[in-house]
Amino acid sequence: MSFTIHAAWLPAESKVPYGQLFLWAESHTPAAADENSYDLSAGNGIHTPGAAGRTGGRTDSPTYESNGRSRPAKVPSHPGQLAVGEFRQMMRQLATAEETDSTPSNALVWLPTQNGHPLTRLGSFQKGVSALTNGDVGPTFLAPWQVTGLTLDPFHALTFLSRLSSQRLIDVTEPSSPLRHARLGNDLRFWSHAAKTILEVLAGQHLLPGLLADSSGRFQAIWQPQLLDVMLRRRVEALIEAMPPICRAYNLESLDLAFSPSQLTEHFIAALVDQAVRHWTAHMTISPFFGGPGGWVQTAQAAEPSPARQWLTSLLSSQPLVDLPPQPAHSLFQEWVSWIEQLHVAAADAQFRVAFALEAPDAENPTRWVLRYFLQARSDPELTVSAQQVWQEKKPSLRLDEMRFDQPQERLLAGLGIASRLFPPIKESLRTSRPERALLTTAEAHQFLREIGPLLESSSFGLLLPDWWQQRGRSRLGLRLRLFSDRPESERSPNGLLNRRDGYSGTSRNGALTLNSLIRYRWELTLGDDALDQDEFEGLTAMQSPLVNIRGRWLELDPDQVAAARGFLQGNQAEGQTNLLQAMRMAQSFVGRTVSPTSVDRTDSPT
């Protein structure tokens, strides 16, 4: 028997996004005539859509009991669903015990229905052929069916869905396993893709702490996804457009009450992000040294935590309610609203954003770095307008090619104001009425490249970084083992290998080196592909700077690599003589260390 595994996200009626993932399975075998079905002649409230179209079907007005109270029509059980016990046993091959040991639950799903039975994926074709043959083609409409399955809480929904793939069904080798006849429904595939997108949100830390006000005037702490990254936002938008209609057809009194694709997807992402962070931080304890924007300060008394500390406590616990008196709670909420609004200024315009370009020092000012400000088109990162051009513009909008930048001066100042909270040199530049750049020390430039730049980029600012920084992996500090054979020219074969001579051990009969051949070796420090002599190395380390210029190239000098290189030179013989086997062992022994051989060269004579 073949069947399809379905999934639905069932939002809970709560202020904080929450819900359950509902799983059930549908057989492809057409239902028998005597199984559960809709008897249209019995007035069950289901009608054909007629001119409204097949997707417009909905329940009629409810029937009434003798006391005048409404009584909804009974919804029949889906005749082709797998028994929940059988389904649970099968799911244990796909999910963990924690994910499958939930209590069975019921849900209502609207499905295409014909002749009183739901149309299954394969059964609909078989029924259609039979109906055409017999001349018994009934109308097709959407009708609610009751199904029974298993539910997962948001965190276990994330772990289950993010592991799921069709390959897992293909990999089932046990002949008796029912999974050999299973397929993943389009709805389950959709939620699996959505869960994997959520992993991107979490891994990229695209989330912010938030506050939600409930109907009683109290506040709930929540982790909110922030899709400020353009590429991530586009993936979510594409996901929303791809939502199968069946995903929106669960637990509805009528079809016009269905969530929109964006509402349901965003609710799913918000709930899983919030619960995942809470689950992963449940073991954490809050330091007694905790403060606000001014830095880390010790709270006065543990019995009277600050509003910020109470907010953090609620963010890291399973109970989201922020337990504060009304006045401190509203003050905290207003501060959060002000902060979040300013943060979104940088991402408010769909056309352009504030960008930063770091320029290395020139010969006249060898220690002065310049961080220049730009407006950058989101659709074309190469299209930029310098801050100098922005301040020279007299009109309320600026045009470049076919792109229009509205209120460029206001946007530039707003974006710089946000960035200044993260980087003091930007704040210092705002002392001028028309800021165009910030001057940085070498240490500040390194901090921008390593810490501030990525943070700004994740908040939807643009970055224009030097090429040498993008390729810094090619210029790392390393070691190179040079191998030399210093036999006379007359003892070499035409191909450069050593000829075998009587009484000389270590070469093969054709004159080639063997593992026992005696050779000379020399360790060399390298910077990228270039050798680095001792004086140059000492000169670099004497600078005590994270960014150094050598031979006209800027590069990052990792303190760990410098320490490892110095320790190696002090604890090992720089050159000597050994056999080829031992030389290979020497090189292999350093592979994977902080400073490792970048190459092993063999030459016929020392250079």
C-alpha cells in the first residue's frame, strides 16, 4: 500500500507566536463506497461552488437545535488515513523518540471531494477513469475531513523537518518497511524547506529581542526574526510564493478564514526561531553583572532586578511574560520601540542603503586609514553615490543612471546615526554638519574589518572592502620545506636525477632518489607564496600591529601564527641533512598546526 505523508502548521491562539506541526498519512487506495463519506442528500451543509469556482466551496449556515443554539454539521473522518498507531510506528524510522511520542491529535482539513469521497493523489485518477466509464461523474468541491495524526512542538518540528529529505526514504533498505512505499507530500516538503531556511536565520543570527503587548497591558519577551539581509529576504519571499494551497486548508470553519501564505509562513518562522533560541539557552544563567547601553554594571539587589535584566530573564526562559510593574514595563517598551525603529531606518528604503568603503593608508600618511561613506543601490552594488555628492545635491532627490535616491541627505544621516552606536570613529565624524568620512587608526581599521563591518552588513548596510582583505587566506604566514641534492653534475642522469654509483647507497638502479637517500633540507618562513627572511620576520613582529604592509601589500598578521612560527624557529633546527623518508615525516608532522608547511620543494642544488 502506497501512501503520502502530510504536514500542517497549526498556529495557537496566543500573543506570542506558537503552534504545533501536525503530521498524518493518506493512503493512495481509493475508498470503498461504504466507508465514511458525505451524503449530499442528507443536507450536511456542503455545496458545490458552481460559478464561484472549485476553490470557492464553503460550509453553509449551521443547523440549529430546538433550543436555538447552533450545531455544526458532523465532519466525517478521512476514509483513507493511516491508523495513528501504524503511522507512529512508521515515523519512528524517520524521527527520534521525543519527536514521535506525542499524544494523538485530530485536525480538520479541506480537501477536493467527489461523489462524497476525498480525492487522493493516485485514487483521483482511478476514480476519474471509472466515473467516465460508468457515466457517473459527480461535482468536485472542497469539503472538510477529520484526520488523526501526531503533533510536534516548535523545537522538535525544527529538528525533524530540517533533517527530512526524499533521500531518507530512498535509503530505506528493509524490505518490510512501509517507508519503501511512502512519499513526502508537497505540504511536508514545503515546511521542510521552511525549516532549513530557519536554520539560516539562526546560524546568521538574523534575530533581535522583542516585546509584545497583550490585551491586559502586560508584555511578552520574544525573539523575532529580522530579515534585513537582502538575499535571505528574497529566499523567504520565494518560499511564500511556493506555498501549496493545502498548507492553508487546516482547522477552518470556512475557507475565507484561511491565513494568507505570508501570514502562515511568517508565523511558522517566528514561532520556531523563538522556541529554538529558548531551548538552546535554557541552561544559561545570567551574570550578576548586567546593564544597559552604558556597559556592564552590577544590579543593586537580586530581589529587585532591573527592567533590562527581567526582560533578558524572560527571553531565556520558557515563560515569556515580563514580570514588571506597569510603569517600568511601559518605559522599557518605549525604549525598545525607539531602538527598533532606528535600527530599521537603514533597511527602510528598498532602493538604496548606506555603505562604507575602507581605504588603506597612502605614502604620505602611512598610519591613517579612511572610512568613506556612500549610498549604494541594493539592486546593483557597483552603483554608488559618495557622501560628497550627496551633500552637493540641492534637490530632494538624486538621480544616477535610471536610479532615483529620495531624500539622500536624510537617509545618509539616519544610517550614520545608527552605525555610530557601534563604532565611535563614525560618531566622531558626525560632529561635522556634512560628514563624508571617518579617520581610523590601524587598530580601529582592523576592528572594523573583523567585527564592526560584518555586524553592519548583517544589519543591511553595504561594505566595500579592499581586495587584499577578501583574499587574506592567500597571504597567511606559513612554513616551506626545501629539499636539496648536492651531488655533482656528472652524477646526475639527463633527467636531473642522481646516477647510481658503486659504493653509494640511497639511490635506485636507475639513479632515482629512494627513501633512504641522504638529502639536505631547509625550513623557510613564507608569506603567501613568498619566502620571508629572518630580518623581515623580526621587523613584522616588532610592529606589534594586526595589519602590516610588506613589499607593498597589506595583510593581517595573526598573533597565534606569529607565536607558532617563533616557537618553531626556536625549537627546531632550521637546516641540516637527513634521509628523504625522515624529511617527509618532518613535513607531515606539522600539517594541521597553526603554522603548517605551505609546500615541499625539491631542487637539485641549493639556492
